[in-house]
Amino acid sequence: MIKVSSIATKELERLISTTKMDSDKFLRLAIPPTWPGEGDFGIVIDYQNPDDIVIFSNSDTILLLIDPSLTDNLSNSILDFKAANSKSTFTLDIH
């Protein structure tokens, strides 16, 4: 199972509270082609699929959706958030 660091959890909670989303949409960890941006993965807004892995916040809010095929390949990884002066980004540390 992918773990989410406390810093990444706070950033995801911030994104959820500041992003206008329909009530049936959530943040998703995605890879191309669902993720159209730079890098190997990113966070997108998407609908929940019945087979998604769901990461909940401490308040039982859906924090992040993950396609099960990703969790199989990234079972020992940690989603983190690194804030820098010029660029802040989510990182995926694979162990």
C-alpha cells in the first residue's frame, strides 16, 4: 500500500479545501495518459471508480484515490510533498 506522509496529507487537505470540485469528484494519484503534466505522475481531479484504493484523512474525508494497478507496482512507496522557494511538488519515494 502506498503511504502518504504527514506533509503530503496536509497539502492534499489544503488542495481539497481550496479547489472547487463537484461533490462526486476527488483528488487522484495518476500516471499518463490520465496525468497530462510533466513527470511520471501527478494529482488530478477525477471521479471515483469502484475498484479504487481510497486514502482517508484523519477526519474520514477522502483524501486521495489510487488505481489498484498503481498500488501493486508501488506497494513500498511514500507520497511526500516537498516545498521549495521556486517549486513545490509531490514526490514518490520508492523503497
